[in-house]
Amino acid sequence: MTVTYLKTGKPAEERAEEDAKTRAVVESTLIDIEARGDAAVRELSEKFDKYSPESFRLSEAEIDELMAQLTSRELEDIRFAQEQVRNFAQAQRDSMTDIELETLPGVILGHRNIPVQSVGCYVPGGKFPMVASAHMSVATASVAGVPRIIACTPPFNGKPNPAVIAAMHLGGAHEIYVLGGIQGIGAMALGTETIDPVHMLVGPGNAFVAEAKRQLFGRVGIDLFAGPTETMVIADETAADAELCATDVLGQAEHGYNSPCVLLTNSRKLAEDTLSEIDHLLGILPTADTARVSWEDYGEVIVCDTYDEMLAVADDIASEHVQVMTDRDDWFLENMTCYGALFLGPRTNVANGDKVIGTNHTLPTKKAGRYTGGLWVGKFLKTHSYQKVVTDEAAALIGSYGSRLCMLEGFAGHAEQCNIRVRRYGGINVPYAEAAPYREVAE
């Protein structure tokens, strides 16, 4: 395999060191929140957000007042985006059916899809008010039928952001809290004197939010590890040019200072031209101060000889967003296995997926695309199985097999659960104390 890196980012060792520092901060902060509840949450909010209201939960009157600050056009745009998200989520929900079947005469098996009973939705918003994240978590949970949906978002410039609050409310949140960072995640998962804990946490966030979710996993469920955004552009000269590639590479870099952005191509000329175009765009992009740091520290340009090599490198990186602009986009769709979401063709772009097109933008990062997809309506549903044996003949038949298999593993008590059914429903009318050895009864 011939793979050439025209640009690389920070070494893996430096990234690991940063991750270790983040883990330590999050661990001590969560311990403090669990020990001191509301007092710790308030101190953290004052320290990091300079925000300390009488109550972090917004009242109905406060929500109405904030929504009144938006124009009719802004509200209509939010409703339109949520309609797209809801429609796709509903189609996904409709594909998930409860089942019940008779696998043997008298043996009935089934499963039910049951909503998680309480969910905490985190909506980032300290640096940029992430209105769309409310659609992706709150509205999707609502489609799933979650009976208690609470939402947390940090203050924006010292106060609640009207658009984010409107999106939470219109999406179906039952409780809205203006809390950010580790304190928001910790309060929802651990609970405080004024916030009842939830069963599951969802939503993207910065490295501290993602790490808090990771450390809380097990105590509560989580959707996935959705940390700092990542983007990859897979392009060739047949479908893309340097301006398009540079725009899409930098499109996600403005999120923060640690957002990996990669160009993967089989054209050295396209790669070099894109490098020049990125330098040009960083001179005029209003958010260049942020995007430049991500590009310099986490940006990569990779040139391969063949499409097969591009596919292998792409699956190894397993980027969150993968923009594909080649002469064989559907080939990548058919063959790629590790990614967050694909954006196929030059007419498609990650920003539409982030904001409005209808698919969910909460996606796996840091190679988590190797084992999970993104947030979707199914993440809010638990598939629970059940069994019924409704005839004597079935009870005796399954019991006899079950008993022998239990004894094969040495579980005598397990075997007796089967044997008592064989005796009771199979016509072996001897009490437990007089019964033959377990294996013999089953036979």
C-alpha cells in the first residue's frame, strides 16, 4: 500500500496526554457533584459560565418569554428542521416491530420495544448555540415515546439562548435546565436535591462532556461517545475541486480547537491545490481563529494510489462525518464499514446533515464508528424478550432438554427447575424427594 501524508496533526502521544488530563478533571468533578449536589453544580456554573440564577430550571413563563424573542421566520425554520428529523425518526420507528411467534407447538417467544423511561439530552451551546442538537436528541426521544425528557444547555453569553430553548421546547422537552459542561451531565445522571436523575444520557459535547458520559456509562446508559467533531473528505478529480474540498475540510474545524479534519484523495494535484485553498480560506473565514488551530493540530492530507487504498485508510480512521465526492460514490457506500455518517456526492454536505436534512447529527467519534452507529430513534428503545409455554406437552419436552443441558454444565438447581415441570406436566407423578436423579427424570 502506498499512502503519502502531505500533512499530519499532533502525534498520538500528545493526544493521549491531553485525554489523560481530561479524565482526571472529569473524575474529580463528578465525585464532587455526587457528594455535594446542587451546591457543587452552582459553584461550577459560576466558575465556568458566570451564571447563577435563582433556579437553573426554566419556568413555562421564562420559556415563553425567550421564544417571544425569536422572529416568525426563525421559529418556522426550527419547526421545518424538526419536521424533517421527526419524519425520518418516525420511519425508523415504524421499521421496529414487536414480534411474537410459536417456535414449537405450545412454545411462544416474543419481544417488545419499550422506551427508556427518562432521558437527559445535552445540547452544546457555550461557544455556538447548537440549536440543531435539540432536534436530534429531544425530538427523536419524543418520537420514541420517552415519558420524561429533560434537556440541559449552557448559557450563551451569560443567559439562555432563545433559539436553543425554543428548539428544546418545540422538540418535546418536559424539563429544561440552563446548565453546561460536566455539571450539566453530572446533574442529569447523578441527580441533585432539585434534579431527579435520568436513566440515559444523550447528545454531543466537548471533550469534557464526552469523558463525563464515558465515566458515567454503566450507572446510566449513554447513546455513544460523541466528542469533538471530526470530518473527512474523500475526493477525486472527477467530482471535486480544491475550493469544494477545502470548504468541506474546514467546515467542521470551527467547532473547537481539537476537531480532526482530513482530506483523503488519489490525486496529488488535488491535495496540493486544496492545501493552498485552505490557506486562502483561513485568511477570510470569520471563525478562522478557531478553525486554524484544529487544522494545524489535527488536520491531515493523505494521498493514496488506488480507491481500495482510500477505502482501507477511511475505514481505519473511522471518521464521524465522511463527505464522498468521487466517480464511485455508491461503491464507497456499499463497501465502507466504519464511519459515523456518509454524505454522498458534491451536492450533499455535512452542514445540511448537521442542521436540517433529517438524519441525526449525533455521531460516533474517536473510532467508535467501528462498533456503533449514530443516535437514532432505536437508541431510546429497549428490546425486551419474553417466553410462554402454554401446553403440558411443550413443558415436558422443553424441560427434558433443559434438564440434560443444565446437568451438562453441572447446574443441579437449574436442572430441577426443568425437572419439576417434567414431573408435573409430563405425567411423572412422584414428588421431589422421591424423584430419580435429575438426569433420569429428564430422560
